[in-house]
Amino acid sequence: MTDHRIALIPGDGIGAEVLPPAQQVLDAVGRRHGFGFSYQSFDWSCARYLREGAMMPEDGLDRLRDKDAILLGAVGYPGVPDHVSLWGLLIPIRRGFRQYVNLRPIRVFEGIDSPVRGAAAGEVDFVVVRENVEGEYSEIGGRTNRGFPEEMAVQEAVFTRAGVTRVLDYAFGLAERRGGTLTSATKSNGIVHTMPFWDELVAERGAVHPRVAWDQEHIDALAAKFVLEPARFDVVVASNLFGDILSDLAAAVVGSIGIAPAGNLNPEREFPSMFEPVHGSAPDIAGRGVANPLGAIWSAALMLDHLGHPEAAGDVTGAIAAVLAGSEVRTPDLGGTATTAEFTDEILQLL
């Protein structure tokens, strides 16, 4: 039996409540398909930061390096600035392991009403491919003259030919496999250097993938069309900042950010990839046992697919769809009263 080594980082808040359901689902579907998992948990979190002054130890990446994948719950806690928690844990992992693709599937499930008129189940099913390690989220810049009237902050965006090309090739390849189209997010009418460069590389890679029809949209118009015409999209590729905003917007369009998954992928598999629900740590409901586990469970399905088990991944997403379509069991974020455990049990019964 294949045994996949999985690192668990529960993190903060409801992160510790949604990872156990994902583990239960992984173990159940693994038994069904003849493979298993071994888990090692790491207490890297804002609580650790408050206790020890760092989100994770200095050798954190070395401790993760031999794992097949990483499953993360959520990070963030009142009293710890978001940039401290993000740059102390998630970004070092993403960049240290060259997880340059952030994959965000977007789907309207039957049984969940979208707040957007016209976003119907079976019609809205697309993927946002976000560049994940450079772009607008660079480390280049700084602040000077702090406390004086001329105080200044400078943040540099970094777009490299290698970095943009590899994420575009991944996105075009995904569109080709899906038999669909690709839309590139840009803002080259207002951002004079990086976005025209991005557009040029999109055109270059589009020529290498002639079977994929593609277009480009300015980010402001694209955000509007996500709301007005979400069914028109198949694969959307975007820079780090644009992809971050678009994918969270799209998750809200489909009915709840609580069900949205994400994969931080190293497509070459030189390093472990990391999978996480999009929702935050939700300290307002932490400890009450009512967190929606679907974001973590769907993220586990993405992990299964990445590990070479597409049929098992399909079983998990199929169970999610079946529960939502055929059951009244819902957590409070979806308008119901079910607990995390009750919702998870519904999934497990179908597996």
C-alpha cells in the first residue's frame, strides 16, 4: 500500500477544527482506493509567535522537505499583525518550495444559492491560476523618514520572464486539458511597465498553445464580469495581487468562501506542495464546533489529484456535490444549524 507522508499545520482558530475532517475523508477514500497516509503535525501558528517570537522555527522548511504534501488549516489571530503571520509562515513555504502556482477552483454547487443572479449550478465552473511567488508581493522596497512629514514607503513589483512564463504555461496547459479557453487579467492601460510585459508574454505563450483560444481583460472590467457573467470563464490567469483579489471575489460569487479550496503547487514536484482552505481563522466562531469543513475537504481533494489519485479526488468532490444537492445538512455559514462533525459525517457516509 502506498503511504503518503503529509505535514499538517492546523494553525490558528478554526484551522484546528477543519483539518481533522479532511484527514477523516482522506483516510476513508484512501482505504477505498488502496493507499494510505501518515501524518506529522506542526504547531506553527500565531500562538507560537506570541509564545516564542516566530511563526515557525528556523529549520521549518527542512522539517517539511521530505513530505509529499502539506495540509494547512488557517493562519491569523487578533494581536498578531497579518503581515507578520503571512510573511512568517505561508510566504516562506510558498517561496522556499517554489510553489509558484496558486490554484483556485470555482464552482457553483447545486444546493447552494449564489448571491449573484444568473450564477447557476452546472454553469459556473472555472479555475483561477494565480502567480504565487513574485509580482506585486515582492520583498523589494522599504520605508524612510519615519515619523516626519516626508515619510515614504516604496514597494516594488517584480515580474521576471521565467516567473511569468512558467505560470502562463501551466495555465495554458490546464485550459488545453479542460478543452476550454483562457482569460488573462491585466491593467496595461494604467501600469506602464509590468503589465505590458505580462501581456507580451501571454501572447508569446499563446502562440505556443495554438489549441487554446485566449483573450485578456483589464482587472477592473474583469472583476465586474466575474459578478455579471461568471459562467463565461474557464481558466483565468493573473498576477499575484490580481489573482488574490479575483479568486476571493469568485469564492463569494459561488455562495460561501467557507467552501473554497486552494492549492499552492510546485508543478515539477521538486518540493512538497501545500493545500489550504481559502477561509481565514475565524476567531469569532473558533471553538464552537460549527466551522464549515468543506474548504479543507475540497483542498484535500486537490491534494489527492496532485499526488496522482484523480479518481479518489473525484470521489471526494462528488461526495461534496451529493451532500449539498441531496441533504439539508448545512453549517451556519450556509444557512443551517449543523456542526462541523455532523457535516463531515454526511460526507463520510457517501464515501
